[in-house]
Amino acid sequence: MKNTISTLAIVAAFAAGSAFAADLPSRKGPPILPPPAFTWTGFYLGLNVGGGWRDNNNNNNGFTPFPFVFLPTGTNGGNGGGVVGGGQSGFNYQLTPLFVVGWENDFQGTSIGSGGGGGFGGDERITYFGTVRGRIGVTPLDPRLLVYGTGGFAYGRVERDEFFFEHKTTKTGWTAGGGVEYAFMPNLSAKVEYLFTNLNSGDDNGFAFVFNNHHETRFHTVRAGVNYHYDLFGLLAQAPVFAKY
């Protein structure tokens, strides 16, 4: 009888201890969540530096000794190169895991210039230019590697010495090219980009329309840059949620 009572007492003690342990707070940490999937969606800002050179045979120069008489005098065929540098900003949107679209605008200071090529042709310099472009790209090999094409509007300051006259004109035109961009950190990417730009807004006229310079300014640029990306949707997802009372 005593053995039975002892056994029942031990069983009751174990049961009470188990119930008390169940009421204690758990020492397990919060579940470990997988990192969010990488996305190109968001705004970005960056800097770039590189080089550029003028296309050959940019211009069709002419001398007008009498009203409405145009005499061709040759072309400027130099392709003097120079340094290019500036900044860019834009926005990307990842349509699917494979396709990314967006826009970018940039502003560049340059030292691109060249000597005269013949006739009354003179030196031509591109002191700055800017672009507003659309972008469309794919990520075929790695979600962080973007291969893209780009094109859109361009403008620039062209300075040219012609037959004792100096022309300083802001011209407009178009640009197109492509590049490769790689996100080496969650918010940082590096890129290499090529652009062909054609500024062709009209004629430069000399003193009293005596000298007319019908020309296009075409040039190439290759730039390397770094972008800082703001993950807009990620920031919204991490915003604190306030309890409602």
C-alpha cells in the first residue's frame, strides 16, 4: 500500500512540473526569414567618367558671297577626342524576372574638340551635353547583371571657329547606345555604357548671314559609372506599422 502511494506521489510531482514548464515563455528566437529577392526596381543616382571622340565628316560648310548664293568649301573631318564626365539619375522597373524598363537623364562636361579639316573649316568643340533616354534591358545570366539598350533626346553646347567668326550654339538632336550594369552590392552597381549622339538642330550663321555653316555634330562616348539605388518598394515594406487604438 505504501509503495502504491509513493508511486502516485512521484507521478503527480512530474505532472505538476510539466504543467509549470509549459507555462514558461519559450526561449526560441524568431524564425529566420530568407533574404528578399533582388530587384532593379527603384530610383538611382550616380557618377560617371570616360572619353569621347567626334565622328568624321560632321559638317557641310559653305561661303555665301552674295545673297542666296551658297558655295561649298569642304568638310571638317577631324575626330579629336577628349574627356567626358558627369552625373546621372533615373528609375528602373522590373517587369518580370527577365525584363527591366526605365528612364535616365544625365549631364556631361566634355573636352571633345578637333581641328579644321579643309576649306574654311575651323575648330569645333563640344563643351557639354545632356540626354533624356528610355532604357530596356534583360537579365539573362544573373538577376544582378543587366544588359540594356537606350535611346532618346540629346542637347549640347557646340562652339566653332569659322572664317574669323565664332559660333556658340546650343543644339538638340538624338542619342542611342547600350551598356552593361552589375549590382555588386544591394544598393550599388557599376556600369559601362556607349552612346552615339547626333546634334543636328540647324544652321550656324556668320556675320550678316555671309557665312552659313550647315552641319551636324556627331560624336561617340564610352563611360564607366557607379549608381546608388534606392529600393522604393523595399523601404515602404520596412516602414513601421503603428498600432490602432
